[in-house]
Amino acid sequence: MSRRKWLAAGGLSLLVACGALAFHFRAATPIADLTSAHAPVPPPIVLPTKPEDWRGRIDYRALDQRLADLTAQHSMEGLAVAVVEDGRLSFVQGYGLTSAKDGEPVDAHTVFRWASLSKTVAGALTAKLAADGLLSLDEPLDTFHTTLRLPRDAQRELTVEALLSQRTGLPKNAYDDRLEDGQDPAVIRHALGDVPVACAPGRCHTYQNVAYDTITEILATRTHEAYDQTVQRRLFQPLGMTSATIGQAGLVGAAHWARPHREGRILPMSEAYYRVPGAAGVNSTIVDLAVWMQAQMGLRPDVLPPAVLDSAQRPRIGTAAPYGRAPFAREIKHAGYGLGMRSFTYRGHRVIGHSGAVSGYRSTMMFDPATKTGIVMLWNSDAGLPFRFQAEFFDRAYGLPFTDWLDLKSVSDRRLAQARHLRLRETDEAG
């Protein structure tokens, strides 16, 4: 079965994952009928990109209108969204344009950057290789002779598990500015040994990019191949994620890719965070990101078995609530971080995922592992509004009363006030 047929037929994935139902299917369907040349060929299954193909308990027409209103905001440019409900891909839609200058409409084939959502790939891959015996999560970093140096030589004791759960003890986002200035990540990692510590290594959560990417060196030591090759061979290819790539060439070489924007202005492409691929190097369409979410839900145990998912997703350290300034943040409790994966409770329900942000791009994936329902979004601007929409989505999924978390009228009013202030200032300066 092709990737898109498998993805759209999420019910079959659940069937295969459930032993009793799978046994019933095998018993009720003779092998000869399955392999016969005369067996009927199922009709091709299209992606749910049209209203007549949207399916599930969620009101997708209302959801679609809300997303259209969101994308119409000045801070937005293009947006791709996919929803998996009860394990089945139920909604795929694009909004806006790939570029403010002669762009094409965003659709299921538009490629975006994942940014820090890429950390979920590094975490899951490491958990998978650990399960295969290639390394142990409890091994100290010094075993791998990486370029990372930590204050007081803490790399001698800090483990792979602590690295991926962001417990290096370094200050938050240590030396990201040097990465953005074009310095070699290996050189920056060595210089981290001179940084004042935020806490004792292993004792607190401080988010990192340059240090986190040390995992690419660790895995290359054991697999004897480049990180991107291992990801393709062990994850993307088995999952059928044909649009997924690592590195800038994979983005700009795609037939349809979204350009970075800020407030309606096209930004120059920056390669900075592509040089830490384990932290922020992945690109794909929204459909392949939905495939990744389904695998994280446990629907592809052939690639990511339950024990691997538990290892990657289980919280290893408590964190502050993400989206701290968003209106819905007060509903977030029990936030934690696993191996490149966040989790928290939203209105009493446990959700798992990660978000990302680099210049001109944003991304998010969030799902409920109990109901196998979640949302993925990719957009080509610095806008933060889609992060808020996640709360509205889960309210709909849980059948809760509507709460206007987007507050678009307030956003528009603030934008108008800012525009008036700018015009007055320009008038004063011209006078």
C-alpha cells in the first residue's frame, strides 16, 4: 500500500496495531483471496483536502473557516494544517501563499521547515538505536569523544539521556547567537566549557540547540554514517515520508516550497540552524508531518515500537509551561520534557508534541496519545497565532465549549493602533 493510502486509511493502521482485531481480519479473509490475481483492487484513496472528504466528530467546516480567518491576519503568509482524528487522517488543508511575491497557494505538497520540531526525530531515533543495542541512554557523553565541552568537564558524567532531555546545566539557548553569526557548531560546542552554569548538570531543564545537536556526533560514532543518512534509512524511508529531508538543499530544491516571511516581507534564507540538523534540520510537507505524528501515536509499531515511544515521550524533567504568554497557558499543567519531546496536561488531558521557530518559519505538532487525535501545522512567517489555535482545536476535539483563544478582533485592533502610531510618527519625522 502506498504511503498516502496508508495514511488516509488510518483505521487499518489501528486494526493492525490491535492484535485481536488483526487476528479476526486474518481469520475471516482467506490468504488465497488476498493473493489471487482476481482479487478486487481497492479504489485509490484521496487525501482529505476537500470538504466532502473531511471526516470525524469534529466540525471541520467550522475549523476550516477559523483557519482561513487566522491566515487572513497581517502577520500570517501561508499555513498548512493536517488533523488526525482517532488515528485516521481526517483533514488536510492549505491557506495563503508560499510567497508574498508571485507565490502559489499553499497545499498538501508545499514543503516547509520543521525548525525545532526536528528534535523529536533525534530523540526517537536515539531511543530506537538504544533499543537495538547500538548505544545506551545511560552512557556518559565523554564515551563518544564529541566536540562538546561543558563547564567543569561535566561531559564526563552527563548522559545521553540528560543531553536529549535538555539537562546540560547550560544557560538557555547557550551561544545560539554565535551559531547565527556563522560560527562552526563544533567550535561553539567546545567553547561551551567556559559558560557560567545555570544549574548543576542533570538538575534542571534549560533549552539548547547547539549542545543538543551533539547527538548527531554521538549517533555517527555508532552508526558509522552521517546523521541525515541514518534518519532516512531508519525512519523516513520505512515510514514512506518521501518529502522529508534534512538540510537547506532539501527545502530550496523542492518543487513547491514556502519562502520565509515577517509581517508580509520576504526574508533572506538563513542556513544557521540547518548546521545543527539534530536540533532544527528537517523539512517536509504537512502530509509527511502527519505521518510522523501517526507514528508517534503508536500506529507504526514496525518502525517505532511501543517501548521506543515510551522511552522518547516519557517526561524526564519538569519544565515551565510552554506558550507562557498565550491566553490558554493557564490551562497547562504538569509540563515535562522527554527525549526531544514535550508533554503536559491541557484541561485534564495529557498531550504530547513539540513546536519550532526559526527566522520566517514556525511549526507545531500536538496530539492526545489516548484518543490518537492531534494537529500538525507548518507556516512561513514569524506569527504566533497558530500556536494559540492548538487550544481551540483540542477544545473542539474534547467537545468543550468554544473559547476564543485566537482573539482575532483584539489582534486586529492592536495592528490598527500600531499602524496609526506609525503613520503619526512618520508625519512628525517628515515635518
